[in-house]
Amino acid sequence: MAKVKIKLRQEHIDIIKSICKKFDYKPGELINVLHQVQGEIGYLPAEVQELIAEELKIPVSKVFGVVSFYSFFTMQPKGKHPISVCMGTACYVRGAESILDEFQRVLKIGVGETTPDGKFSLTSLRCIGACGLAPVAMIGDKVYGRLCPDDVKKIIAEYND
Amino acid sequence: MGETNMDMIKITIDNKVVEVAKGTTILKAAKDNNINIPTLCYFELAGMDIVNKPGSCRICVVEVEGRRNLAPACITECTPDMVIKTNTTRVLNARRTVLELLLSDHPSDCLVCPKSGDCELQNLAIRFGIREINYVGEQSTYKQDDSPSIHRDMNKCIMCRRCEMMCNEFQTVGALSAINRGFTAVVSPAFEEDLTLTSCTFCGQCVAVCPVGALSEINHTGKVLRALNDPTKTVVVQTAPAVRVAIGEEFGMAPGTIATGQMATALRKLGFDYVFDTDWSADLTIMEEGTELLNRLKKFLAGDKDVKIPLMTSCCPAWVNFFEHNFPDMLDIPSTAKSPQQMFGAMAKSYFAEKKNIKREDMVVVSVMPCLAKKYECSRDEFKVNGNPDVDYSITTRELASLIKLANIDFAALPESKFDDPLGESTGAGVIFGTTGGVIEAAVRTAYEIHTGKKCPKIDFEELRGLEGIRSATIDFDGLPINIGIAHGLKNARKLLEEIREGKSKFHAIEIMACPGGCIDGGGQPRHHGNSEIIKARWNAIYEADKNLPIRKSHENPSIIQLYKEYLGEPCGEKSHHLLHTHYFNKHNVFEVDLNKK
Ligand code: SF4
Ligand code: SF4
Ligand code: SF4
Ligand code: FES
Ligand code: FES
């Protein structure tokens, strides 16, 4: 076992360190630290978790334990165009699952993942309050309603220039 | 009698009125009255500061009058006049449901499981007479993970989290943590990485407490059998001190039975060409480590500011891994002496091989250890010569027992025999390496006499013995007070290291062992299933074995004296330094700025 070298950008190191400092390096504040770091950096890759563990003097397995427990935390960077498919009741009964499946098929990624070119990421969420338009998906801030699986390819094409 | 004690309360358990102390759990109250409530997630090693009671599995539920829900006995305290029933139909049905649910997400491959016959889940299935599993559901699947010491098969994990408790609370290593939630919840290293990529010390204490086959040792019995059957190989075996006081348990002998003689006979029957003893190299370790201590002390007393005091022992490889990962700024504090396992390997493949005219490649050195960290240790590159390891295979006490069973040997009926010469001759000082405090006591017996040039007024240093996590004593070296610290459990080691880092340590020498009680409860020993009486029996046996030996000081071991005369020259001399000492590595994660990363 050689030493593991963890590489991070200096600005990210600074951000993480200052957030940990702000919370007084208290292990009890781990969730808040993770929340803010994700807010700043967008996601929580392994390197970031290693550094947080180091700063708060807790095992990195504990940090990962928390990150993997809450679906809010993500280890993947969000795509340039984050896609979220509503899986709320209204959307679900109107076929949201087949919409989500189609996004996965077309983009060749799973839920919670990002395309290798960093363009699209895919998540599912609960009711976004547009039930009248069910089934609904959002790309960035834009809402797409009354979707059928055939629409998926067309929508993605809008962003594929 | 007749008096009422304020701290005692009356309860009724299975129609019997009994008195228990306030604060007693239902589980304990039942046990004290010979009622054996089943448990699974609950784990305790009494007197060792080890307890796991998440109250999560619910196999231990009982009925408490006046309560609507069944109560988990392991975490529910008795209250005055509580009426408890431990075996009503409702209770039994609830337990059966819990068990069947666990089994529905558990592979049914008991026949080929490394834990078969010694598994707490299997025992429950037997006890409940499970003949079919009424729940069918998806089974979770995880990747298998092999490290040099430990095999992880998380498909068998029942999420009792005992391993997590050992790794985090007792060892403060934190390689393992509960991750995910719901169906995919499991205990794992960060990022579901392999254990080798973590700061795991390979102490094996997670394996020692896992109730099921999720955690087990990497098994080398096949490789050993192959070597034994290869006519071109000379196979040499060494056995660690703690093995002889535990192996009998695998054959139904009482805990604490000293089975040294039967073990030597069994090893010969298995076909080992030379049956030697790690106690011999423990004596050698004392010569090297003791001399190193005296050299450092001499400089320290002469006012040398650079010399590192305290000296810390280095014979526990899990402890070595621990400081390499967590205290990389203090790598020059531990002794550079190799562990007895590695000293033995180095001497077998040089001194002994030359004596017998055996080529290095034609010799296979097997070690029998109470330990899983030794498997990792013998795979370290610095313990190889041109890729050939000083110790080829390290097997555990449990693995040796399985080899003996495989070979149709009736262990308990074997006549006793002695180890071979010269690497089998040893002293009582070598035996006590098997328990916490033993290494430093052995060192004191020798260092005292070398330093003062006088005979030590006593041999038994009771003040260094015991099972408390951290102990200390001052030994009078004929006018020179030597402060000694002892810790077992890496959380205790951490405390002593932090003291040193802060410049607050008062010790001249410190002994560390990773496992509770030292090697007698190593990760490779027969399983105690939470019965600390077994560990205490082994502990007693170690000191008894010491007393039974005619020579009890390492520097009086005739084969060791001969070894220095014939081969090594002086302790800590040039040849010893080359063959018997090592160096340590910084294994801490390093952060560096990546200028290319956008
Ligand atoms: S071997 Fe020891 S350090 Fe490694 S995971 Fe198990 S308990 Fe933790
Ligand atoms: S690996 Fe073993 S000890 Fe750890 S949680 Fe799973 S079953 Fe329990
Ligand atoms: S205390 Fe003994 S058994 Fe435990 S890891 Fe250390 S050397 Fe191995
Ligand atoms: S359920 Fe999808 S918008 Fe309400
Ligand atoms: S043993 Fe009591 S809840 Fe698991």
C-alpha cells in the first residue's frame, strides 16, 4: 500500500477548509459541512470527503456513511443540463417511469449519474407542483409537461448543438 | 438475608420471583437465572470495555406485562415489579419472524461457508428448527473483497454492526462504517473500496466478533498442504506463544489448557520437517529490542536531546500499521526490531538454512499465529529477498486446527513432544509475549540484568500484568527508576501516542498490542463468542506456561547465546541490524494541489 495521493484544486481546498473552520471542526456538524460544501462545489467526490474527514478528524468511512445515507448528497458532478423527472403520484400514474427509463436509455446513464461529456445528469424527484401537466420533467429551470417517451429524444436534441 | 437493599429490585421472570440490581437489563437478569435468551446484534466482552448493543435485530424480544409491544431484552432495563415472559407463543413467533426475515436475505450456503459450525445465525436456525423460509424476496449483492488478511463477503452481513464498533470504538481506526440505507445498507469502507485501500490495520478484531460468515480470514491451508506434499521442499513451522493456550479449545479441551506438547506432535504428524517455536525468536526480539532500549536510555541519560524516548515495542504488526497510517510524524519512536514472526523467518532462511545447506528457494517457512495482521506482515516487500518471503505462509490457530482435523488426528489423545533444536528452544520470557504486558516484562527481566550487571531480585513482575486497557509501573533498575507504560487496544495506544506528541509522556518504554488482552484474543484465535472468561483462562495459562519453564530470561536461552556466538556477533550489531531490524513507512493520505485539474 503506497501513500494515497489526493488531488484537489487549490480553490476547492480553500473553500472546504474555510467551511470546516466555520463549523469549528465539530464532527457533530458533519451534515451541515457537507451541505455547504456541496452547495459551493456542486458535488462531493471522494477527494472532497477525504479532506473533510481530515479536517474534522473523523474517519472518511463515517463521512461516506453519511453521504451515502442521504440521497440529497451526490458524489457526481451535476451535468451542464441537469434533468429531473418527477416521480410524484400524479406523474407516476401517468407513466413517469417510462419517461425516466427512456432518458436512461437515450443518455446511457443511470439515475444519479452524469454523462461522460458532463452535459447531462439525471435525477428523479417528488411532486414539483405541476401535476396538471403530468408527467413532468425539468431540464435546468425549464419544465416539460405531458410527456410521452417519444418526446425524450427530441428534447435532448434541443440541448445537443 | 431479610434486609431490603435499596439498589435491588424484585422482578418476575418466567413465573419466578427474583431480585436483581437496579439497572440490570432483562437479558442479564435472565442469564443470571439460567434463562438463555437468544441474541444476535448484542455483543459484549465483559471487563474489556467492549460492548455493542444497537438493539436493532430484535431476536431477543420478550413480553413485559402491561406493555403493548414486545421489548428487546438486551437494551431494556428491569423496573420494580416487572413481570417478564421469555417464551410465550407470541414471543416465539416474533423471534421466528425476525429470523426468517434475516434468512430470506441471506445466502443458504452454510455447507461451504467459512463460518459453518461456528456461526451464530446458523445456530439460531438450528435452535428454532427452521426447515423452510417463508419469505422470499430479493437478496442484496455486494462485491467480494480480498485483502492479504481478510475476506469480506457482505452478502452474508446481517448488519449487527459489531465490526463497526470494534473498528471505530475499540481500535479508533474507522476503516468500516455503516453505509447506504434500507435494503442496500451494509458495513463497508469508504466509497465501497477494498479494505487494502483504507487505513485498516488488519488486526482482525472485526473478524473476531462477526457472528456470521461475512468476515473471515484469508485461508492458506491449501497452500500449506501443497508445500507439505512437495518432496523438493523443506517445510519449517513456527508457532506463536498464544496458540498453545487456545488450540485445545478447538478439540473440546477446557479453555486455558496448555497444549504445547500435543501441538508439536500434531505438527510432526502433519509432515512439517522442522517443528520450531516463535518463542525462540521472541527471546531474540528481547535481545535486540532490550539492547536498543538500553542504548537509547544511555544516550538519553547523558543528556542527548535527539534520542527518542520512550521506546515503543514493535512486535504487533497491526500496531505497526496503525502508527504508519495515523502517526507518520513519529515513525522513529517505535523500536526498529522486527516482530518475532519476521525474526524467525529471517533466521530460518539464513542461519538455519546455511547450517543445513538448504537453498532459500527450497525452504518454506510457515507460521501459526493467533493473528490476522501477521498474514499481511509476511507479505510486506521489505521482508522478502529477491521476491522470496522470509515467512511464506501465516496461518491462524483456527486454520491449524482445521488441518489437524483434516488429517484424521485425534488431538486430545496425542502424546506430548518437544520442539526441534535449535530454533525451538525458548524461555518463559518468550511465552509471555502472548499477552498484554508480557513483552515488556520479558524486556525488563533481561534489560535489568544487562544494565546493572546484577541478578534481578525477582522474575515475576506482577505490577506489569493485568487486563486494564492502560497500565503503568515504575521498575527500579538498581537505583534508576524506569517508567513503563502498557496499552492494548489501539484506542489506548492512540492516547499514549498523543501524550508523546504533546511532550507529556513520562514513560521510558511502552508496550502496545492491538487486540483485547493481547495476542491471546487475536483475530485468528478460536472464537469466544463474547465470553471473556475464555480470554482470562488463556491469560492465566500463559503465566502458568512461563512458570513451568526451567529458564525464564531471554538472555539465558542457550540457543540464543549460541546464535550470537556463531552467527550474529552482538545484539544490535551490524549483522543483526541487517537481518533483524526494519524501517517504517508513511502511509498517511497526502493532499496535494492538482494544478492541471480544472
Ligand atoms: S481488521 Fe481491524 S482495523 Fe481492519 S477493518 Fe477490521 S477492525 Fe478495522
Ligand atoms: S460484517 Fe459481520 S460483524 Fe459486521 S455488521 Fe455484518 S454481520 Fe455484523
Ligand atoms: S495483538 Fe497479537 S494477535 Fe493482535 S494484531 Fe497484534 S500481534 Fe496480532
Ligand atoms: S406528481 Fe409530478 S408534478 Fe405533481
Ligand atoms: S440482540 Fe437484542 S436487539 Fe439484537
